[in-house]
Amino acid sequence: MDRKQYRILTSKLSELGNTERRKLYQQAASIRKAASPLPGVKPESLHDIVFGLLTQERAAESPAGDLGETGTVVWVGPKTCHVGELECGLNGNRVAVGDVASFDRADLLVTNVSPRKTLLSRPDPGNPNLELPIAANVDLVVIVVSVKSPPLHVRFIDRYLITIDRSGANAALCVNKLDLLTPEERTQEFNKLTPYADLGLPIIGCSIETGEGLDEIKNLISGSTCVFVGHSGVGKSSLLNNVASGIAERTGEVSRGYGRGRHTTTWSSLHDLGDGTRIIDTPGIRSLGLKPLSPEELSWHFPEFAGLKCKFSNCTHLHEPECGVKDALGVNVRPERYETYRRILQE
Ligand SMILES: Nc1nc2c(ncn2[C@@H]2O[C@H](COP(=O)(O)OP(=O)(O)OP(=O)(O)O)[C@@H](O)[C@H]2O)c(=O)[nH]1
Ligand SMILES: [Mg+2]
Ligand SMILES: [Zn+2]
């Protein structure tokens, strides 16, 4: 409770008789008792609750266990976030776009973040022990790549797949800017993606320019909460604008010399399309680091390794004899994928 609220509280209380005041504080005590704060959350003070009752920010019959109102976080800044339309202080909470946050309407502070279904995060490049949340509670992560400006490098898809696997969400791949290719080039680019098609990853080719593939993307994401991730300039915001009518996210040019985008989107944001579909647009990520993983942990994220038998149970699949993974190279295990595995381990 800040000074201003305290002054409002004392002036409102001074208008009341003793009995009314006592009743108010008794009511506040029973609300607080019913709310039983979660571990790590400071219980609300009686004054705060009385303030809420007096300013009618809190319904008198507040349901038991309710710590305040809740809403979906649609934007997160350095010190505040938007819960729906309301800007609320983070109040020391780690909040991601897509989170369900409880907040106090009287002082506009986040009081609690609901347990997450999924959490997509990456290590902080400055401090690898710290995870930076990208998006929470998403069902589907759409990796957006472009075939030209910027060109397609498939290896980073493997890293995204590991990160997505760890998040608990499903993955899909969207290959944008097909209008920039000749039919021969198109075949070449899609050939590069066969290892991912083999893994069962949904792959949709599209172009904002010609409209190709956009209906397929709409079908893919319909009814789910999804997030568009990928390098800067691949067309994430353009896609959002084109699959969701009435949304106008800023899109940017790609620099000629480097074929890289200019980081037009700087903050993640959630857009509710109203039909159960929600899209989170994210800023382009230059490189997606991975938290250090043991060979065993890393293998779990290569589904094609599952069921292959190695002589040693702790086989790293690098130099051991009678290694099922190395024996399957070129058969059930794609050499490109094995190469990624090897590189990630050796980092
Ligand atoms: N030729 C062509 N250009 C496209 C297509 N999709 C997007 N672009 C262009 O690519 C540029 C970058 O698009 P954005 O939507 O801003 O890319 P972004 O992925 O959101 O980039 P960041 O916000 O920086 O991460 C813009 O100039 C778009 O007009 C496409 O299908 N074909
Ligand atoms: Mg963008
Ligand atoms: Zn092995």
C-alpha cells in the first residue's frame, strides 16, 4: 500500500462508525484466511484488503482462494507487463508473454504467475546459467525460415527442435519467401529439409507475396496458442499480419549487403484472434544458445536415436565401438543430423 492509497483509506474509514469499521476488518480477515497465499507470495495486509473493499475494486464476496484478478500477459517490458489491456508492475515476478498472471487492481502489481503448461526459453547469452523466457503456455512453436534474404541454413533448425522439445510444445516449420525462387531452386531447398520431413515435422512452404501456403498455416495454428520464432527478416511479423485480419505489426526491410533483417520487432507480443487462436510474434534471434547437455540428455532430443542399441549403456556415439547410432548412419540416422549432434556435444 502506498502513501496515496493509505490517505484514501484513512479518509474513507473516518466516514464510518466503529461497528462498520470493525465489520470491515473482520470481513478482510476472513478473505485473507480463505486466500491462503502460495509459497513465496506475501500475504495481503488487512489494510490492503479493506482498501479494496472500500474502493469496490474487490467484490465483497471475493471467492475463497482468489488472490485478485487474473489475465493473459500479452507483452513484457523491463519493469512492467501488459495483462490484457492493463499495465502492471512485475513486482519481482518472472513473467513471460503467454503467462496467466494474477494482479491486484488497486495497485496494478502482478501478485502471482500461474503454473505453466509449457515454457519456451533460451540461455541468457550474458549468463548461461540464467534462462530467458521466450513464451509461456504455447501449444505450437512455428519455426519460420526464409529461402532467400536471409538464406536458409538448416543446421539451426536442429537447435530450435531441441529447445522446443525441452519446452513441452509441438513444433512446425514454415518456409517463407518461395516467390524468390525458380522451380529448380525450390526443389533444391526442399531437398535440404528431407531430414525434418522424415522426423514427422510438419513443413509448410509459403509466400506473403503470392499468398501461397497461407491457408495451410491458418489451418495449422487454428484454435491453438502458437509462437513464431526465427531469424530477423524471415517474415514472422508479415505472416502474423497476413494470417490474422486487422493486425498490423511493423515489418522491416532486409539489408542488401548481409541479407539479414534489421530487428524490426523488438518485443514479443501476443495477439488474440478471438476464435481460440492466439499468435505470439517474437523478435528475431541471431543465435539460439543451448544449455550444456550431457550426451544422454542430448540423445533424448534425437528421436531417430531411440531404440538403437549400443554396446556401452553410456555410449556417447562419438568414438565407442559397436555403436548403434554410428551403425545406423545413412540408414535410419541422417548424416547431417548426426553432425549436428556431434557439434553440439563438442561445444
Ligand atoms: N519477397 C518476399 N518478401 C517477404 C515475404 N515475407 C516477408 N517479406 C519481406 O521481408 C522483410 C522482413 O519481414 P518481417 O515480417 O519484418 O520479418 P521478421 O521476421 O518479423 O523480422 P524481425 O522482426 O526483425 O525479427 C519485409 O520487407 C517483408 O516485406 C515473402 O513471402 N516474399
Ligand atoms: Mg518482426
Ligand atoms: Zn552409441
